[in-house]
Amino acid sequence: MTIPVAGCSGRWPADERDPSPKMQSVIPKKVEKLLQNISVLVVDDNAFMRKLVRNILTNIGVKTTLEAADGLAGIEAIRMFAPDIVVVDWEMPMLNGAEMVRIVRSPGVFPQPDVPIIMLTGHVERWRILEATRLGVHEFLKKPVSGNALLERIVSILLQPRRMVQIGDYYGPEPRRTAAEAADYARRQRAADATAPRR
């Protein structure tokens, strides 16, 4: 079924056949069930790239994929369909991916500020990665993307969700801890638990 939206090519339920046997054997049943029940919005001005990402999503088991041809249509699609995950390109006409993320990550202004966002772009300069992180994307991937790389990021978002936090001007997923920070945090938690009065 196709739902027309200005600048949005609509809803594309995956065909009824199962994901490719190779991908299916790699995906645990729990993850497979999660993937079948989510909707993913792909925002990219390149129709070929939208089709490629849609095919990857179908092959990993995602049943519902939405598409938007630019950032403005992407904003409208998020408002209308409330997708579970958004995959967005950086370079697009009218409203680029960074500007789109800035609008989405506006709690109190935008209705879905917590939607997980994966930035998928061919532009991987260090400043872009840092800017995307500063804007609040969950994951950053380089084009061309493999099915496994996209699957890993989606599974990370679904199985290890990071809570959304407001830190100064930043609104986005809680920053990841380095291994040293995580070990220090765990050590402090154990020490606090050991000294806490027992009831």
C-alpha cells in the first residue's frame, strides 16, 4: 500500500517472503521478531539509495519501510507515521540531514524528539561525525552500507537503548562511556551498594 505524502514516496510493506536464508540464519528469533514489528523511515534525496536501503531492511526482516525524498518530507513523515527508527542522509536539498536532526531533537517543539536516528552518508569527515554526535544521532554509518552494518546498528538501538538526556544545549541519546569510564562507574556502584544500609 502506498500512502502519498508531499515529497514522501509512502509506505512500502515488505513482500511476504522471508528474509534471505543467509540473513535469517544469522538473526536470532528474538531479534527477528523485533525487526518484523518496527517501521523505519529512510530519508535520502537519491531514489536509488532509498531503494537500496529499503531492500537491505527487507532482507534483514523489517516489514514496514517509509521513504522521504528530502528533509522537509522526512519531518512530515515523522509527524504523520511516528516511525520507530529514522535513517537519514546528510546532504539533501532544501533541508539537509543535520538541519533535520536539529529540528527533530527539539523537545517541547517537535512531537517525536526521541526517535532513534541513524545518519547514513558518504561524507565521513571527522567534523561531520562530531557534529552528528553533537546533534543527537544514535549511530553514524558510511555509504555504501552493508546489511550487517545496518543490522548491527538497528539491533544496538533496539536491544541496548540509551535514554534520552538534556545536557546544556544537547538533547539526544545518553553519550556512551569508554571502557575505562564504564569500569569506573561499575566500581563506584559496587562501592555504593556495599556501604548502603541493608533493609
